[in-house]
Amino acid sequence: MLRLLAGAAARTFGARAAVVTGATSLTFADLDRLSDQVAAGLAHRGIRVGDVVVLALPDGPEFVICYVAAAKIGAVTAGIGTDRVELLTMLEPALVITVPRVLPPLAGLDVVTLPVEGGGQPRDSYDPARLGGLCRAEPPPPPFPPDPGRQVVITFTSGRTGPPKGVLFGNRQLEAIRAHGAGDRWATGDARLVPHPLGRLGFVTRLPIFLQTGRTCHVLPAWSEDAALRVLREHRISVLQGTPDQLARILAGGGDLPDLTLILSSGAPAPPELIRALRAKYGVPVCNRYICTEAGLGLGTRPDDPPEDAEVSVGRPRGGVDVSIRDADGRLLPDDEEGEVLLRSDAVMSGYVGNNTDQAVFARDGFVHTGDRGYIDGTGRLHLVGRVS
């Protein structure tokens, strides 16, 4: 599906910026054209359907180009960035794409090192030389027949509660996420500052939405509150998104963000005092969102919900997402009784990579265990109270 969406986005949005990192800007047209050339290069190197391509790359245009290129030839992308190289031990890659001084010598692995370092390019130009010899100026292989079960990307859990796990998502899950987030809408996406590394769930599974809606993604090579505030102000970005820690740091950084219309907190439950402080400081709605990596889709409060909802809950399920609260024996619990939170949708992961305990995370009716503890109140709001012991 990424192949089709990248082509449609190139035709629809053309010279609009798809990815902006500092002084480097990549348009939707160039994303499609260059990912075609990298797809041809990957195929020339023998990458086949189902092969794993690891991106040990800094966040920026090269990551996005290589991800789309791998999807165009049916390969599976695993984005580990430059600071989680230990995740390579979980994978059996056919190819690793990186930049200088990231990886130690790797015997027995095919590694391509991109020459992406150097002077910045003008904002309206992307230099294909940054992709080195990975590009081939020829068409990519012909597209494959549609296959909802074909795997597309591996992302990783955060590791907050144990060793990170590789989580597989395929065309079926990406289509469910696209339909949930964009529906039939085109050309309605506003620019956003991406708060998380590109290899995480929030980018690699949402790229179909960004392509369909023409959203410009501003990417920081390394997140800091000063850099985030600078991008938000310079580009007059209207939606601020981040973890509670990131939002608290931006709030502490002071200064006005006069173009803001909405704040989205995600990644962990935000304390009520932070929600209230953000709302008081910026005078815009603050939404609290909740998801676990394995579930693909989650829930959250809405801008027009009562302000209290975001302070005490993570909202109500949206269309296509089911929430269930169960005890340790798997029995459904009534409203206001605490138990484990389970989620179900068409976006639930295919399974873990290199792990034979997939079934432990799935309930028999298709729900996925989150490991979080909470309850649903009488109005349908989900309240989180901690982790399952």
C-alpha cells in the first residue's frame, strides 16, 4: 500500500515538503522518485519479498526514502535508529543501511553506509548524492499483487517494562490505521513536529496517513525542548504533540506559541496538573491519548470533550477500537472495577519477531493484553491506574 500511496501523494502534492530536517527538505514528488530508485538498488542487491532491511539511520529524509523503497519491493523494514543498535541481535537482516560511525564492524552482514554527512542543502532542494550508490536510475521491479498479509515493518516496544520486543505490522494493519486516521480525506493534513524517533510506532505505522493527507513532517535529529520550540515557532505549527515529559519540558521552557490550536499528550498517562497547566498556558484544548505498541490503535479524549476528561482519563474508544477490562482469569469486569486493559482492532500486530510466546499476549477473542491496569467508568471513559503486577 505504501507504493500506491507514495505515487498518489507525488501526483497530488508534488513540490510540497514531505519531510523537513533543519535546512534539508524532501518533497512528496522526490520521495516517490528517489524511493523508486532506491527500490531498484535494493532489488539489484538481491533483496527479495520478506527480507528484513534494517535502518540504522538518524532521523531524516534518508530514513523515510529507504522505508518506502523497501515497502515497494515487499521487504520488511526495521528502523533501529543510531542509538538502539543492540536491537540488531533480535533480527536476521538481509541488509543494514547506516551512516558512518554508528555500527561496529559486523562480520557476515551486508552493510551499506550512506554518505549523508556534509553541508546542508537549500530548503527547497534535496541532494540525492546523500543516498550514495544505493540509488539506481531505473524503474523499480513491477508491483506485486495486493496481499493484506504481507509484512511491512518491524517496530519495537519501548523496553520500559522489560527487554524491547520486535512487533510486526503488515498491509492489513497499516490499512486499518490509514482508514481510521484519514478515511477518504486528501490534502487536509497540517504540518506536525514528529516527537518520537521515526522507527517507532507513531511514525512507521502512520506514514500512510501522512502520505494521503499531504502532511509535512518536521523531524529533529535529536529532540530537545529548545529545538522543538524553535521549529514550532518558525513554522507556525498549530498542533503540539509529545509525551508528558516532553510537554512538561516545553512548558518549563516558557515563551508563547501563538499559532497553537491543539495539544496532544501520548506515550504515558499525563498527570492532571500537567493537563491543566498546558491548557492555562496556551489556551487551547489538551487531549490525552493512550496506546500500546502491540495494539496499533488506541483511544483518547477529543478536543470537544469536557476539559475534565483529559485530566482524569484517556477517553473513550473510537470507531473500530474495542476496550475490555478483565481479571487475572480473563473474566470481563463491570464498570468501575479495576483489571487489566485489553484492546482489539484490525490494527493489532501480526506477532512478535523471533519470539514463540505470541499467544501469551493474545486473548482467544482477538484482544491483545496491554499489561496496563485500569477501569471504565459509567460514562465509558478509560482510567489508567498502573501496571498489572
